[in-house]
Amino acid sequence: MDVKLLSLLLMLQDLYANVSFYYLKKFCRTITSPWENLEGLLNTKFVSDTGSSLEAFANDKNDASLCWKDIGWLRSITSLPNLIKGVFTPEDAIKVVQVGVAGIIVSNHGGGQLDYTPATISVVHAVEVKIPVLMDGGIRQGIDVSKALALGAKAALIGKPVIHGLAAKGGSGERRVIKMRKDEFEFTMAHSGCPRVKHITRNHVRTESDSLHSKSKL
């Protein structure tokens, strides 16, 4: 390798390390603030002898007594559409329809609740119900939106990429990420022969189960 090129690469490596360390320190200072955006709305004073304050906060907000009947109460106090997030099996999807909600959000909550949970894209096609199904998780490119729609979702939700754009360049970074996904989605549609969203069909994707069925017919 050329000596000048090697020197340049080492300089870039050092620069990257210094910038990463700077933002890491800035991030650490930010997360040590006591839940400033929630003050006045929720109790933000937590002390835990066995874990972090974040863990104590999350545990305090979890209510193990919640059940399907509570959805009926929620529907009774608002005229807004109710969507249930975290549905991950066909059985739960059927139950959700029975309790009368307006839609389902297939989600594994970013994979942070339980290790080895399947990707949402591998589950969304199995949730066959007559109410709208939205897919949350794993949307990193516009083509992922196209795959979700092809497998039966009515829409795809974007979380982490938007947060990354917001963290990098504020509101302009957030808008840039959304525009990038939109452009990627339109590019995918154009190269898949889909002039409109309604033209995206199940025939535009192949899953692992499709491959297995194809082999079994040979």
C-alpha cells in the first residue's frame, strides 16, 4: 500500500475515534439527566439497589394486571382508532380482531424485550386478518417498505433511522432520512414495474418458505 495513502487512512481512523469519543461523552452527559422531558408528567425519581435507574423506570411503568378486557375500557373513553402494538402470532391477531380494535402493529419492540425473537418481516405475512396490519421494525431502506407491503402490511413504521438522522443533524437530518427512504421506495417500485402502491403484490417477494415449497415440487 502507498505510504501516503496509509498515512491518510491512519489519520482518518484517529479522527473517527476522536469524534466518536466526543459524541459518546456528550451522549453520556445527556442520558444522565433525570428524565427532563418527562418531568411533570410522570414520576421520574427512581432508586434501585439491584439494577439501573432505567430498569427501575421501565419496571414501574409495566402493569402485569393488563388483560384483553382493558382494551374495551380504552375504546370506551376515546373515539380515536385503537391499534394494538406487539402482536406477533396469528392467534393473538385473531384475538385482537375479536376485541374490536381498528388495526394491528406487528412488532418485536426492536428485539429488546426477548432475545432470538423472529424478525417482524418473517411474521407479518402470517397475520391474516380483515383489519389493517402495520409492520414495525427492520425498516432500514425503502425496499424494506416495499417488502412489507408485498407481504400484506398496509404501512410500515420507521423508528431508528429517523432517530439516527435527528441525532446527527437535528430536524434537517430527520427530514433527510425520510426523503431518502421515500426515494428508495419509489426507486424500488419503478424497477419492480409498480406505478402505484396498489400494484405491489405478494408476487414481488420470495421468502424462505417459498423456496422450500419450490424445491418440494421438483
